[in-house]
Amino acid sequence: MNTVIAAEEKRELKDIAVFIRSELKPKGKLLTPFNIISAPIILLGAILVVYRLVKGLGAVTNLSQEFPWGIWIGFDVMVGVAFAGGAYVLTFVVYILRSDKYHSIIRATVLNGLLAYVFYAGAIFLDLGRWWNIANPLYGNEFGVNSVLFLIAWHFLLYMIAEFVEFSPAIAEWLGMRKLRKFLGSLTVGAVVVGIALSTLHQAGLGALFMMAKGKVHPLWYTEFIPVLFFVSSIFAGLSMVIFEGSISHRVFSDKISHEEHAAYDDMLVGLSKGCAVAMFVYFFAQVLIFIHGWHWALLNTPMGYWYLTEMIGLVAIPCFLFFQGVRYRNLLLIRTAAILAMIGIIINRLNISIIAFKWWIPFSERYFPSWMEIVITLAIILTEVWVFRWIANRMPVFGKSPAWAAETH
Amino acid sequence: MGQPHPGLVMNRGGNSNWRGEEFNLMGIDRRTFLKGLGTGIAVAVPGSSLLTGSLHAKEVVAGKEFMGVLVDTTRCIGCRSCEMACAEAHGMPVPDIGDTSVLEKTRKTSVTQWTVVNRYKTDKGEVFAKKQCMHCNQPGCVSACLVNAMKKRTDGAVTWDSNCMGCRFCMISCPFDIPKFEYNSAAPKIQKCSLCWERLTKGQKPACVEACPAEALAFDTRRELIEEANRRIYRESGKYVSHIYGEREVGGTGYLYLSGVPFEQIGFRTDLGTTSYPEFSKGFLYSVPIVLLLWPAFLIGVNTITSRKDELQSREGGKR
């Protein structure tokens, strides 16, 4: 009996190379509108990346001595990581609380989280002036253990590994490696526990980066509670992204999704919205408390004050209310609107802290505004991520069901 | 007999002097326990490396005192000899100090100018003030650096080293906006005043101090300089405002300033407070080991409880 299985495995290993080669070929049409638009952007982005590495940051970015961090940090990393928060929230719900309701979207969410870290946290690489030293904090010329960024560097790496472990059963199923699938599946809960702990800290840690920018971040945004706010907001940022992304991918990959799952999908959206609504309410409440304790009433009647109110009311309170209403009336349009508003709110919040409300006294003409090349590279990163996501989702059991043999061991 | 107490085995980890079947604490089987233990260790190891001890920069290191520079802006004549000496000492383009037109604008230090002298119009007429790295006692830039490229030396100098990653977090974290980055280089460096650290190690004074013809700059231990500054304030109380900038600002700085006019008028931020900048992220860093220990314990607990529930339900043949 055992020898039969062993023989089977051996034959499989031999076939895997052939299988992968066949899978590498594109599936489906190449000349879709999305491909036609995205391919040139990715190509241009790749050229600009080379240009940046050869010529230095100044050749490509509008960064300055006054604004050391631009959109590659403020948007790609800060926003990208917040949006990737859906992975740790949903793995908590599915693997720790064992709510089966969301099981069908867990793989897509984890894959999204993993790719977000690879690409958006990977954007740090481009932003590093001395990128060849990127591994220094890991093997350590010297460990800067007092640095918040040291913690983030380690956490990004460890979290990527944890996310990869969480997703790896899908790869094993794709390759048809049963023993490996069983082994990797047994690691999932451990990876989830580690992943949640790491996420809690580095989501907050991204906010803690600005603790020492006291006096540079506008007092309406600077508070010692930025780390807590970043963590709480990553919960609804991540869930909003799951709602938004799910709405798109459920159309794009609809052929892979079974009929029952399509039917259960609306239920799931309502459930996720409930989570968003509560997290946003907590976030809004915390912001109000911090504002009142900060005693910044006079600052409200300034241009920055109006901008602050726009963020807090237009992009936190209103989407929070819409989420509650969407749940109450089971209105998917309201839910999707709320998710988009909440996501814009996160983008604005992270950009405010890192760029817009950063050194707010500097006149408009001397302020940082991203160059077209920074924007193209950012777009290229996002589009490449979508390509990789699509490639994986078209091949591995991400949206579709696992093979029958894997379902038994699950 | 002869078998160690299970509790002891637990602590010893890799010890093989026990039989698996005896190892059954609280109804958790060995496999589950080891899995949990593995997870715990996986979390605790990176966690313990993140335990924040005391900050690197202490006011007194190994019996040595921090050195500093006292800048008496009432004595500065704006000759910019210090700028020239600095450029010469560090191989940067030497400025033409005969050209006074540069004083029209308030300048900042740059990648090729570690120190600049600015002219300010004040209540007491024109006043010159030299600007450069303040060499904080507990520098934000040093605690920001994740590879210890930015160092607080035992003699007080804050210096930069080439193992830097170029992340520019030091620039974000500096209350005085001093570190400057070479954006137009493929191998960029952070440029800032090093208090002439190489010269200090040879027993020499910083180049700018040596070059000052007006005795506006004095180099000594920080303690001596504060005493000297106080002496000057007491002796000529009309001449100085009663404040030594840098004595307490951001936890104390190596560069100390005396002025005849309020410090806002000569381009100093007076809203920085007296807390050292690393303190601001300390709260977060202290929470790290706590979260890394308690959170996994809680998660594993919840995970175990929820799975027990499933077990009971299936044992009772209940509906799921």
C-alpha cells in the first residue's frame, strides 16, 4: 500500500515540471482592453525603475530635503498595507473564531494580502536610496532595535512568510501534491496566529513611524494615539478592500465560483459591512475623543481644519453611517458606496499624515507633489500585482473549489 | 519513578528523557502542545529581539562626558569662517566668504554645506546665527535608524555610517531637520555635521570652533559649557535673554546657544519641548513584547475553545 503511494508521488514529481511549463502559458485572450492599457504602463514603469536605480531618486521623484517621503511610502506602503489588513481580519474570523461563512473568500483575501505585501511593501525597495543595503537590518551589520522601522522591516518579512504559509495549501493542490498539502494545511492555524500578532504590531507601527515627526505633522493629525488609530482603521480598510475587490473579482472570475457561493455572497457582504460599521464607529469615536482632549477647537476654523473635518465627517462618519444603513436594509449599493468612501478616507488619512499635513506651513509652491514618473511606477506596481493575482487565480483553487482529495483532508 | 516531572520537561524543550504518553497536561495532547509551543517560540524569538532596553544614547557613556559647542550669537560677526573651515575639513566645495549676498536669504544646511551662518533682523538689529546639527543627547535620528548607521558617539558626536539603507527615516525624525540626502546620486549619502568626530578622536577641536575669529564658538564638555553660559548670563544680564537654547530642548543638545533676543527671532523653534524625541516612540516599542506574548496566547486560547465546541457537538451527534 505504502509503496504504491510512494511510486505515485515519484511519478508526480517528474510530471510537475511538465505541468508547470504548461501552466506558464497564458490562458484566455491576450488582447483584452485591460491588457492593452496595462501592459504599456507596466513596461514604462519597468524602464523607469531601471532609470531610478541607475540615476538615483532625484532623477525620478520630486522628493526634497523638506519632504523625504513621497507617495511610494505615503501611498504604496502606508495605504497598501492598510488595505491588505483584510487578510488578518478574515483569518481571525475564519480560523480563530471558526466562522465557516467566510471560508469561500479566505484564499482570495490571503492571496491579496500576500501580494500586497510583496508589491506595496516591496515598493520600499525602490524608495531606499541605498537599496543594496536592504538586508542589513535582517542579518545585521548592527541591529537598530530601538527603531520602529526595524520592527516593521522584520514584521514585513515574517508576515510575508506567514501569509505564504497560509496560502501554500492552494499551491500544493494546484500541483497535486497530496502529502505536502496535508503538511502545509497543518501549519495554517500557527501561521494565522503569528500573522495576526505581527499584523497588529506593524499596522500600528506604520503609524508609530510618525511619533518622532512631532512638530511636523499638523496638530489635528498628530497624536500619541496614531498607532492605535492606524491599527483600528486597518480593520475597516482591509474589510472595505475585501468588499470592493470581491465585487470586481466575482464578476471577472464568475465562471469559477459555484452557484451556492454566488448566492451566499450577499450574506457575506452584509456580514463584512457589519464589521466595517462597528470598526469605523470605534475609530470615529476615538478620533472625537482625541480631538476633544487635544483642545484644538481654534484650529478647526483654518484651511487645515476644514480639510480635517472633510476627512472625519465626509470620509469616516458618513461611510460609517452608510455601512450601518446598508446592513439594515441589505442594500448592496449602499455597502459598496460606503466601502469606496471608506477606502478614499484611508488614502486621504495616510497621505495627510505622511505628506499633506506634513510640514503644513510650507507654501504650496514648495510642497511635494508626485512627479509623473512616481505615479507611473506606482500604477505599474498595482497593475503588475493584478496580473500576478489573475495568473494565480486562473490556475490555483482560489475562487473555485479545492480538488476532492484535498477537501477530505481539510 | 525516575521520570522527570512533566513541568520540568516542558521547560527543557529538546530533552529526550521522557516518554510521550506521560506527557498529557490539562488534556492537551503532545502534538497540539508542541505545535502551540512552536508557535509561541516563533513569536517570542523575533519579539525578544525587539525588547527595548534603554536607549543607545545616554548622557554619560563609560565615564566619558559629552562634548559640545557653545554658540554666543551676540559675539558672532557673520564672517562665515566657520563655513569655510567646515568645507575644507570635509572636502566639500569651499564657499567664497567675501560674497555677502548669500546672507540675503535664510539658508538651510545642505548636502555640501554642513553648517551655514544666517543673518536675522531682530529687535536688537542684525544678528548672525550659525546652524548645523545640534548633536542631541538622545537623538531622534539615532533611534530612527534601523541599522545603527546613525550613531551617538561616546564623546557626543552624532555621526553617519555607510551601512545606511537610505530610508530617510532620520530626516523624518529630526526635530531640527538636519540630515540631508543626496537625491541626485545613485549611491546617496546622508550629509550632516559630524562635530568633526575624526578630529575629536585625535584630540583636536571641531574645525569651525578653531576657525572662529570672534570667540563666538567655544568647545568643551557640555557641563562646562552650560556653566560658562550661565556665567555670561549672570554677568551681563542686559545683554542676554535668560535662556540657554539646547540646555533642555528635546532632552538637551550638544550645541548650546546664547542670544540677546528671543530665540524665535533668530530662526529657532521654541515649541519643541524638553522631551527627547526617542521618548515619543517608546510607548509603542514597549507595547511590542507585550502584544507578541499576550495576543498569540489569547488567539490560541480562542482557537482551542472553538474547536472543543465542535468536538462536543459532533460527539453528541448534534446538528451543525
